[in-house]
Amino acid sequence: MLGRDRDDGLDIPGRIQARPVRKPGPVIAAVIVAVLVAMLVHGLVTNPNFDWPTVWKYLFNEHVLDGIKWTLLLTVYAMVLATVLAVVLAVMRKSVNPVLRWVSWFFIWFFRGTPVYTQLVFWGLFAVLVPKLAVGIPFGPEFLSFNTQDVLNATIATVLGLGLNEAAYLSEIVRAGIEAVDTGQTEAAQALGMPRSMIMRRVILPQAMRIIVPPTGNETIGMLKTTSLALAVPFTLELQFATNAIANRIYKTIPLLIVACIWYLLITSVLMVVQAQLEKHYGKGFNARPLAAKHGSAGEGGRGTGPDAKQEVDKVNQVMMAGLNA
């Protein structure tokens, strides 16, 4: 048969030795891409306006490294706050209590409907709006009072601004992941007598993570870059402000922008690797793989590879997964 491997063990007289059709498209595309890349590299190397000596001089500057540290800290703190709030908001959206549902909806509506820059400016001016924070009986005497400026410093204001804004977006991602889990999982857990909190914690969320992790990874990378807006608070220790401060001092904007780009690309690359590993971890049991192979279903003639074997494996996989979901 045409397209059949010659090592299939069949002695067919007059077998047609078919040759694949030549496709020049990939070769042409590779040549075009190689030329464009060579032109780009040549322009980057020969253009004196990039000022590469200044880039290498300030790439590991102490102020730049300190800015990287604060950028990472803001990203981690804001994402932890956003993740916790997102899970709570998503559960509230699924609650049977209408008050909780409306509170969750209002939070998401407000923080998704206003720009993050505006929210950061607001948190920076919060001490002007509310000069004093007090603990006591509502409309009654105060037990403790604090100066808002002492409690809500620039770091906390930035984390709150970034975290609350991100929580509104992450909550919808978490809700989508929860709704993607088959309702039979919940019904089976209820039949075992598990309470709703345990069902959510031990059954629903672990399965929803397969869908939650990829967009959450994208949001984390977006948060890394959104920290550059912390100047609105104002917060003046993150990477973008550090490079801008050096550029304003030496009057060389482009080289310091390249320094910031290099560090953002490096950190983003690391986060992408971490995201890929998390997706691989939470995708166990869902990713397509030859389940039938471990049961010895290698096909006729002892062959376990090839298109026919793959089709058989896919059929067995579908039947087995249908049985597991039943």
C-alpha cells in the first residue's frame, strides 16, 4: 500500500516506491526569515544610537538590581493577594446566598471597570481622603485610631492597588475553571457525605487548576510589567523608575530602556518556564497519551507505532476516559 512503511514485514511484489512531494515553501520562508534576522542583528550592532557600551555598563548597576528586587516583590505580593481574593470572589459568585453573589459582582464590576493607573493614584491619595483609621463601635466611641499615612505607606498602597485590580480579573478565571469541572464530580462527593467546603477544596479546585494555571501565568507576567505604573502612587523603587532615573541623570534614554527590556525579558522567560512546569503538573491525567500501550495493545504484528496504532490508542483513550467520567 502507498504510504506504508517498508519494514511492515509484507512481501508485496511490484511495490510502488512513492516519493514525497517536494514543498519549497518552508525553504523559502526560512531564507526570508534568515535574511530579516540578519538585517535586524546588523542594525542592532552597527547603529550607534543604541549605545551598547552604556547598556553593558548599567546592566548590573546596583540601583537597577535593587529595582529588579522590588519589582519581583511587588509582583509576588500583589499576585498572592489577588489569588486569595480571586478564589473567595469566585466561590461567592457560585454561592446560594444572593448577598454574597452581588457583593462579588460589584467588586468585579468596579475594579475591572476602572483603569489600574487611576486606582493606583487613588490609593496614593487615600491618606488625603481618610486621614485617620479607627477601630471601635460603628457610630459610637473609638477604641484605637491610627494615622493613615503611617499605616498605608507607598509599598502597601501599591500592593493593594495592584492586587485588588488583579483579583477582579483572576476571579473570572477561577470561576471559569470551577465551572469547567463536571457536575458529576460534585454529586459524587456529596454522595460520599463531603461538606461543600471540602468538596471545593479537595475535589473541584484541584481539577480546575488545569484550566486556571495557563491564564493565571499570563496574568502574572502582565503583573510583572504593570508594576512599572507604580509611579502613580508614587512608588519609586521598581525597575522602570530606577532605569528612568539613571537615564534622566546621564541624558541617555534609549540605552537605559534597553537595560529595562533585557531584564523584563529575562524574568518573563523564567516565569514562562515555571508556568510550563505547572501546566505539566496539573495536566496529569488529562493530557493525551497512549494509555493502551501499558496494557499491551500494540496492534497486529506486534507493531505499536504508526498511524493505525495511534488511532487505536486514541479510541481506547476515549473509551477509558468516558468510563472514568461515568
